[in-house]
Amino acid sequence: MHKNSLFHGYIPRRMSDGNIRLRPFRILDSPFINNSLRDKDVLKTSNLKEFLSRSWFPFWWWMKRTYASLHCIEVNSECIGFIGLYNLNPDKSAEMTLVIFESKNRRFGYGSRAYNIFARFLKRYFSKIIVRVRTDNHASIAFWTKLGFRELYTLKGIKVMSLHLRKLIDEKNFRCLSDEKLKS
């Protein structure tokens, strides 16, 4: 049993907001996601390493073992990416990966909406979310900064950013508040 497998009981299996839906990662998603993660732009934006095997089953097993909670992001019933948590430290922090595979699906707010849906439930169990982004990935840095993440440090070309969930989530509207709005 995976050390974080009990965590799945805390987050709903399916979450949605309009045409955005988060659903659990399934074995049948493996070939599509495995092929999508071979794209150099996707690897660059996600800070993931290319998986060596071309077979989908070892890839599925690796994803299930890496992420304690892993959801596909669907828009109008089409899988466009995934969001996952790893390195869980209950009541303290978790690390997150959010990937939108194709550039044609970026810059429409899908990633922000998926994050906000997910974060609504995470604040109950974690005070801080951490993301890792390559320093040359300006689009991802801007994305996470817009959501309220702040840089902790940079090491070997990776910028580590964090967000204190319990301070910045507006439970009523399910969106992140800016620091300026919190001060007023």
C-alpha cells in the first residue's frame, strides 16, 4: 500500500466547476498522458523528467506511486492535463504538479480553475502548497505568481515557490485572493 493512499479519502473523487472537471487518474489515461509527456514543451513546463519506457503500464504504475492524489483535468469531457500531489506532510505541506498538455488549451484559465477547485479541498489538510518550476519557464512562473505563490529559493535552475493556503483561499468564491485584497 502506498504510504499516502489513505489521503484519497479526504478529497472527492470528482470535482467540477462549469465545464472543468477533475476526475481520478485511470489506467486507461496512461497511453494518452505518457505520449503527452514526451512533448519537450510539456516536460519543460511541468518540471518532470521524460519517462524511459514507451509502455503505458510501467508509466501508469510510476504515476500511481509518485502522486498520492492524481486527477485528470477535463474540459467538455476531453482530458487536457492533470493535477497531482506528492511529498505529503499532513497539516503542513504538499508539493503539486499541474500540467496542461497542448499549448492550444493554455491561457484560457483552465489551469487556474482546476487549481482553485483542487485547492478548495486541500486547505483542510495542508497549510502550504509547494511547486517547482524551471527558472527559464517564464509562463509557468507567471502562472503560479498570479495564483499567489511566492518564491522560496532557487537551486540548480529550479525555482521553488509556495502558497500558504489557509491565508489566501476565499472559501465563499473558491478563488485566491491577492495580498492587496487581504490587507484591505
